Amino acid sequence: MRVLITAEEIASCVRELGARIADDYRDSPDLVLVGVLRGSFCFLADLARAIHVPLRVDCIGLASYAGDRAGAVRITSDLVENIEGADVIVVEDIIERGSTLGAALELLAARQPASLAVCSILRKDVPREHDIDARYVGFEIADEFVVGYGLDYAQRFRNLPYIGIPGPEDLAAHPG
């Protein structure tokens, strides 16, 4: 496994993002972080601790439909919290082509939050199917397959404290 972003670099970045968000939302009466499951869970927990203003935390699980309904997204695990009138920040692990995140933003916007923003630890340099205006991005990366810090391969590697690029031997040792 080649380490792309160290645990120390991630921690520093999360502190910076948390400080920016705290500054931007210091007067918010109701800030809600909504993590997109499962990949965001490490980032969501660290980010919530780095934001030093009152907030609520919730999660949403999403899955793309298979077959001929490409681009359609269904909710696999819905929010518990009411977000109507709240300032909502969607917390994502990685922005790639944007189809799932774009659908998530549409679903959440329909619940009438006061504002809706995106915070992602990674943004991959690839063409996007949806224009995602991510206000907070930790790292811009090339179009490489990455794992760790919540990102997985066949549900493996999520627990790595860093973000890495697996080699064929890493993937072969953990067949999907």
C-alpha cells in the first residue's frame, strides 16, 4: 500500500476545516452535519470534534439503483433528525463523478433546510456528471483508486488511519 495522505496530514486538514466551518457558522442557531454512510464515518466523527460551535449530527445511507435506472438513488438509511430550517453540511468521504452526492443534495433540499453545503475530505480530479459546489474540500487528488480513513475496497481498509493507494497484492489479499 502506498500512503497518499498521512494520518497527520488528515488530522491537520480536519482541524483547519473545522475551524473554517465554526467561523462560517458561529451565528447559526441550528447546524447539522449529515454524514453520507458508510464512507464518511471516520471523517464525520473527527470533523464534528473539530467544530467548536453547537451542532447536531445525523447520517443518511444512499445506494444507486442497479440496471436500467442508472443515476437514480434510493435511501437505505434515512435521517433521524428534522433538518427543516437548519444549516446543513453534507459530509462526504470523496467527490468523484457526483451522481450520488447530487441526488443526496436534491433529497435533502426537499426537506427545506435554511442552507445546504458540502464538506468532503477528498475531491477526485475527474469529469463530473453533476456540478457539485463543495464549499469545504480537504484534498484534491488525481484519478486513482484510494482506500482508508473510511474509504473501502469490498468493505475492507476503512479502518486505516491514512489514505492510501492499494497495489494489486493488497487487493488480492482481500478479495471482494
